[in-house]
Amino acid sequence: MNDTYKIAILIDADNTQLQKLDAIMTEVSTRGRIVVKRAYGNWKKRNLNRWENELKRLGIKAEQQFD
């Protein structure tokens, strides 16, 4: 792993496919050390309900964004 770069992952959950999240995290982690992991979305929407367990598993902080 390349620890030269410090990386912030900022995810637009309203416009990102949940099933691609693991692949994204794996690829980005090969580029450096991930120091910030956040996902932004309106978590009150039903279509984002499935994100909760994945965010917890990957240590990603959920940030509420109201419409």
C-alpha cells in the first residue's frame, strides 16, 4: 500500500450505487491512506435504508443532507 498520499473519501449517496462501494474503497485504498470517510445523503429517504449497515461496516460517517 502507498502511504504517501492522505485521501478523503466523500460519497454522494443519493447518486452512488451501493453495490459499487466495496470496489471503490478497495481501489482507492491502493492509492494511499484513507484518513476521512464520509457519505452524504438524505438518510430519511427509503432508497438509502440499505446503506446503514455498509457504512457501519466500512467505518464511513453518514452526514445528513436535507432536500
